[in-house]
Amino acid sequence: MPTKTIIEPFRIKSVEPIRRTTAEERLQLIEEAGYNLFAVPADAILVDLLTDSGTGAMSTAQWAALMRGDESYAGSPSFTRFRESVQAIFGFRHVIPTHQGRAAERILFSVMCKRGDVVPNNTHFDTTRANCEFVGAEAVDLPVPEAAEPARVLPFKGNMDVGRLERLIERTGRERVPLVMLTVTNNSGGGQPVSMENIRAVKAVCQRYEIPLYLDACRYAENAYFIKMREPGYADRSPREIAQEMFSHADGCTMSAKKDGLANIGGFLCTNDDSLARQEENLLILTEGFPTYGGLAGRDLEAIAVGLNEALEEDYLNYRIASTAYLGDHIARSGVPIVQPPGGHAIYIDARSFLPHVPPEQFPGVALAVELYVAGGIRSCEIGTLMLGKHAKMDLVRLAIPRRTYTQSHIDYVVEIILEVLARRQQIGGLELAYEAPFLRHFTARFRPLVARTV
């Protein structure tokens, strides 16, 4: 008989101690870091929800696979196992390993785009947009209108607006649109999934205009599981079968294996186009490494080969989605405004609603993230005016949950701190920029508080 309690589908075999700090220590640390959580030492973080990228725990099967890692410069059998694992799920003819997802993006846009091109996406993530714009192309976000309403509940708020896509292509001209991308799940849009119906509809537009469709596949397994749970006709399909169907509609993909590859490093670029693959491999050799290792050790390739399959296990996905919703449901019931419904890898607090007295130009997402750190040692990530600049439609604070890493008591602690901050939110002031870089400024920006604060 099924139970209401969803337990972790694993036992803990190795533990890592975490260090507690005082609020006074944290205030000093965040001041020294220029109020940027990226600059705070990891050993001064109690619960690290900055990102789910490469921060998860690997399984015993993955650790065992590391010992098979063959470090031959060319033709390693580790690459063969890696490629076979990727192709069994993704189905593409060419698999090009990279050290992580942004390297795959850089190679893709360097080969396929030129200055003046336009690349549509449901919502570009930070590195995707930066790599696109670095080559002179314009990254255009085309989310469905409901994506801009955090409290609106919709099963597939990550979808692309297909009508806007078609109008963009008509207005811009097909020759200026080298590819269309879909990010699954839609990270900058609140970790929301994309439906199979939407993938098919976007593909139909791409076919009509003879434009390749690429998936940003970082969280493909979570997206597949949302389709299984929410889309009619998929309840009896396995996550693997659903993932295979998703990729059957695409011409290629980029992937950070640090997400649904369950690995600590790595990624890849896939295509079915022989000519593109040759150009991409040439660029890979220039900056990443030989095409059978692509900047990775053989042991990393082995870990990814195993992790891609573990990410599709239904028990794992059920636990993963339910544990994320546990955090979202608990804080939402107490009045914390979040992007609804809860996403697969993270909960996104609507900072503009949480801090209505802090205008976007004073970075409410950064202000809230700083307060969560000072209050409880929790590290989160702003996705809003700082990260996205003029493209920001919302100011969100992302609480990204590393895979197979934290227990329910950690999450209960996070809930407690968020509610404590909620109770005194009127005391939280905004920030102004003291330094910003020309690209990806959120990584290195420094701030000054507009209101002096104490613990």
C-alpha cells in the first residue's frame, strides 16, 4: 500500500561537516564580499542553495565508475561508454564532450551565429545569453505571457509563445535566425517545465522555415517527469521514453551534465549535422581538447555516463520533485510569494512582492538574498535586475536544491529562516552597484547598501 510520506531513495554513506557561523560573522563576511554571495567562502555557508549545478552527491555506482576512467588522450574507452549513454537517451549522431554547458554554448553560437543574427528561446539563461551576445547575435526571450505572473498556476509555464516565435521570424527574416532554442526546464522563468505539445509546436514552426531546433537540456529528466505527471497521454510512459521523444523533435542540444547528469563537472554538445559537427570539433580542439575527451578526465566521462541514466529513475525523480515542492508549499502557506507552481530544481521567491518597498533599480533580489545569508547562513541566487539587466521581467531569489545532498531537516531550517526574514521585511533596504563587469556581471558585482544595517 502506497504511503503519504516520500522518503529519500538512498542511504547516506559518507558525510561532510558544515560549520556554523554567527550573525555578526556573516555580516562582516558579506560586507567584505561587497554584498555579493558569489564572493563568500563556501565554508562560511550553512545551507548552500546558490546552484544545483555540480553541487550534488554522486552515487556509489558513479564512484565505482570513476575507477574505470581511462585517461588516454585519444580514443579512450571511457569516451565510448559516455557517447553510448548519451546516444541511448538523446539519439543524436554526433556527441561532443565539453568541460561544462557554457563551453557547449560558446562552440554552438561561435559556429552557427554571426553579428546581427537573432536567437529566440523561451528564456535564455545567463551564460546562454552571454555567449549568444558575445558573437554579436541578439538573444530574444519568447515565454508565454503567464510566465510573467509569478502567482499564476499553470502546468507548463516554461512554454515558448509559438505565435510570437512565428511573428519574430517573419519580421526578422528567416536568414537572420540561425537556430531556435528551448530551455527545458525553463530556469530563468522559475524552473517551469515545457510541454511535449509545445516542443512539437515549436518544431513545426522551425520545420516550416527550415530552422534547426536546439534544446538546452540541462534538466531534461525533470522536464520529462513533469510531462509524465501533467500532460495527458504520458502517465504510462517512462521518463526515459518521454525524454527520447523530446529529443526526437530536436536537431541538437547543449547540456550541462552538472545538472541532470548528476556529475560534478562536464557537459556536451550534440547535433545530427555532419558539417556542423566537423566545425564544432575543430573549435573544440582549439579551446577544450581532443574530441574524445573535450576538456574532461576519463573518470568524469564515466561519472556522466552513469549519472544520465540514474537521473531518469522514477523513484529518484519522484523524490526530487516532491522534496522541492515541500520547501515551496511550506513557505507559500505562510505568505511568502513564490513562482507557482513549484519548479523541479528550485523554489523562486518573488522578491518584488516580498520587498514591495524596494524598487527594481535597488536590486530587491540581491537585498533579500543578502538578508537570508545574514539571518541564517543560507546562500541563494538572484535572478532578476542584476543577472538579466534590461531583460528582467521579475526579480526572483532562486533557492536551488543540490541533488541528493540535503535532508528534510535542512529544508525545515531554511523554511524557518525565510519566515523569520518575512516577519521583518520592512526593515530591509535596497542596494546600489559599486562595480559591474561588462558580461555576466552578477558573478563579480559589488554593492553598497543604501540603508546602514546592523545584526
